[in-house]
Amino acid sequence: MKAQSIKRNEYFSPGRFFLLLKRDFLIHYRTILIAIAAIAGFVIFSSAISALKHNGGDFHLKLYFMLLYLGGFIVTSRAFREMYNSQKSYIYMTLPGSLLEKFTERLISTSIGYALGTLLIYFVIAAISESLNQMLFGYTHALLNPLSKAFLISVAAFLVIQGLFLVGAVFFKKNSFIKTILMLTLLAIALLIIAIFAARLILPGSFKGLHPTNQEFNTMRDLTEWLGLTEARLLLVGKTIRLVIRILFWVVLAPLCWIVSYLKFRKIEV
């Protein structure tokens, strides 16, 4: 029996995976329809006000990403709420499917699935709103361009940051969205404090309290002399730091969040 259980947990069946997706959709489709109606009303009203004032710019791009990020993080924070509900957890845990299938289903539906779904829905709503704007005001906003560099980078950033809220959804039983934001804020403050004290240790005597003794640098030479580095070395250090940050963000952060979330998910369901 134990061997069969281990085999089932490690096995991934596309059929069972899509059945889990179908189940979630059928359970939440009323909520989804209500959310679509609310978004449609908000977008059409906001677009009409903007068109009335002839405000151009990237109206739909900005509004879409506001809905994508805020809505996506909230949806992700509720991804595993069913597991912490005493009345629903048993039903969920006994569903046909391995741990990997259940976790992957929630991961895909709240990340790529949510991004693609909101893009399709928003594009249709935006097209309707701009048709109304043309008839009423003779003015329209530019529609979304999902193939633009800015759009693709912003969606990719959402998929990375979303992993942090997935971790929060697994670790926090209640109010995971608020608690995740609180923990990220505390982490940012802690990293800032560590960076300040690290700078004081590396550059002793260059700080008065928490402030640098020389706070104004009119030229690059002033900065390099204060740091005790050549200009070429300073540029190399800057490029290295940017490269490390990019690798950590684009390559390491999301997989790390998925692994941590999955390990915690296994402990909860077991």
C-alpha cells in the first residue's frame, strides 16, 4: 500500500491534471462571471471618462497591469484556502490526483492561466469600450499590444513576483495576501539595514551615524575617490551587481518559490 501511494504521488497524468482544472472552474465559474462583469463595468466607465477628457497615453496598458498585478496577487493568495477549511480540506485531499498534479494545477491556474485569461477578457472588454467611445465621443484609446517588449517584460515580472504570493498562500492560513505584503515589507527593511551596516564595515570612517560623510558627488571621480576605487573598477562592480540581481530575479526567484511552496504543500496534505 505504501509503495502504491508513493508511486501515485510521483506520477503526473495530464488527464487528471485537466480534470482538476475543470473542477476548479466549475466550482468558481459564478465568481469568475461576477468578477468579469465588475471589471467590464469599471473598464468601460473609466475608459469613457478618459475619452471624454481626451486623455491619451497608455490607458489600457496601465489599467490592464493594475488589474493583472493586484487581482493576480489576491487570487494567488487564495490558491490553497481550501486546504485550511475544515469542511473542504478532506474532500480536496481525497481527490484523485497526486500531490504534484494538485500543486501544479494551482500554480498554473494562478500564474500563466490567470495572465492569459485576463488578457483575453480585458482585450474583448477594451474593444467594446472603445467602440462605445468612438460612437459617443469620437475618440478612442490605443488597444493593448501583447507583443510589445514592455508588455512581455511586465507579464514576465508578474509571473516571477507571483511566486512570492504563492509561498504566502501555502504558509499562511488566513489573510495570506496582507500577511505576505507585511512579510515582504519587513524583509525589505531588514535587507536595507543589513546593507547599511555592511557599508559601514567595508568603508569604516566614511559614515557619520547612518549617513555618509560626503553626501554630494559632483563627478564620477569624486565618487570613486570616496570609495577608494578606480572609475573602471567601479563600473565593473556596478555591472556585476546588476547582473547578479537580474539572475536572482529572473532565474532563481520563481523556481525557488515554487520549490518552497511545494515542499510546504506536501507537509500540509500529508
